[in-house]
Amino acid sequence: MKKHGSDSAFNVAEKLLRLLEDTIKRGELRHVDATQTIISVVGMCAFYFITKPSNQIVWNIDPEAEAEFIEQRKKAIVDLV
């Protein structure tokens, strides 16, 4: 992996990459492109927060119930992956 950005971001990316590759080698996950998968999972996690104002309107998310919605979102992402 070519090094760009801060060392800490690079270290996290390397650890995630190794973790995913090890999981694939153990047969716990089907063969996927590890880098693309990590980028996709991070995108699923970040998307809600990046688009929060429009999500709250479109999906009628009550700000008072947002914590519960985020917990549901975490479970949904894990289930999907």
C-alpha cells in the first residue's frame, strides 16, 4: 500500500487491511477486494452523518430518537457486510 497522509491514518488502514485479509484467509469471509470493502464500509458509516440534515427530512428521523436510529444503523451495516 502506497503511503499517503498522516502516519496514524496509514497505520489504521494497514491494520484494517490485514484484519480483513486474515479473515478472508481463514474462510470467515468470501474473497473480496479488501481495500474496496474497507472504503465501502467506511462510506456506509459516514454517509448518514455527512447527509444528516436531508436524511432527517427524507426519512422523518426524529432528532430525539437519533441515538436509537444510529444503533439500528450500526446493526444494519454489520448485518449487510
